[in-house]
Amino acid sequence: MASTPQNTPDTVPRATGGRITILLVEDHDMVAEAIRLALDRTDDLEVVGRSLCVKDALADASRLRPAVVVLDRRLPDGDGIAAIAALKAAAPGTRVLVLTGEGTPAVAAHVAEAGGSGLILKVGNLDELQDGVRQVAAGEVAFSKGLLSGALDRLAGRTVGLGTTLTPREHETLCLLGDGLGAADISQRLGVALNTARNHIQRVLEKLGARSQLEAVAVARRTGLLR
């Protein structure tokens, strides 16, 4: 379902009195409302539209041409990070700030590589999000504390060896992925809930800087984590 922007469809929003226009891409109503209120209560920020999924975000960004897209990472029809390039193509000049529930330097590096301007954790305070929007609108980058230096290290190839931060359970999960098992089989093998197994898999992917289970296994074998 397409969002209902606060502008007419043929109007490209402009900063009113210096306000930074924002397209919010978030599928959870309560989260979206909290973010909207936090941003709109300031004198210099204005949410001009909300999208519920990647498809709607592309259409809304093209029509609204916001200064900043505040983009949830996990959306019903895809990964927000994977949509950054398409969003920037749909609305040239727009900057993208990603929101995520759990971030790592590997994820931050993916955001930077995809052309995003920052990564803010949802567990942070709303003042951090407000400041992040201002920073990326000004052409700067905005990453939650501890993510930027790690991302830069990864991008520069100076990180600690891949896999050294895996917990024993995550390494066990990686080995099962290497055996060709999926989340359901890993859940049974480890004796944990399916969602727990999926969380283990997601952390393995993030720590290995992989975008898929197949890539994680390939990286692990290339680096000697799997034989």
C-alpha cells in the first residue's frame, strides 16, 4: 500500500524556512509514529511522507525528492541496504540514513559501500537520530558510536581476522551451514527455537561481512574457518 505524503503528488517538497525534508521508510506503525513525532517536533526537520516497503519507497522518493531518506533496514519486501543504490538513482541528491535494530562494523561497511550516509541504531535516543539527519543532509556521515571506526577499518582492510569474534555457538552454526543445513535443521540440531537459530545465522553473516548464507560459507572456507 503506497504511503500518503503530506504534499500533492506533483509537488516536489522544498525546505520551508530551512527545514530538512525527510521520507521515512518504516513498516511498523508504532515505530514510525514515534520517529515522525520526534523529527517533526523540531524547527528544522519535516517528515513529508512515509513508505511501508522498498517498492513504495522508490516511488515516493522519486516523487517527493526528500533531502534525506530515513530507511529501516528490514522491510517486508527486502533489505533496506540493498535498496540504497536504487533510492539514490530514483531521487538524485537524496541522502540515505539507515536505521537498524542491531548494527556491527560489517553492516556499517555495507551501508557505506552501498552509498548510504550513515547507520543509526534504533536502541539509541531520538536526539541521535535528529542529529544524524542533520549531519547527512549537510553532506556528512552519521554512524552510531563504535560503528564508524570499525566500518572504516573493514573498508581499509585493517580488521582483525574474520571469524575471530564468533562465539562458540555461532561457530557451530557456521559449521552446520557448511554442511548445507538451513535454519529449521540447525534449530533441531542445536535444540533451540527456530527464531534463535535464525538469529545465530544472522550474526554469523554480519560478523563475516556476508550477504547470504552461501557467501558466508564461501568466506569461511576461503579464510580457513571451514575445511
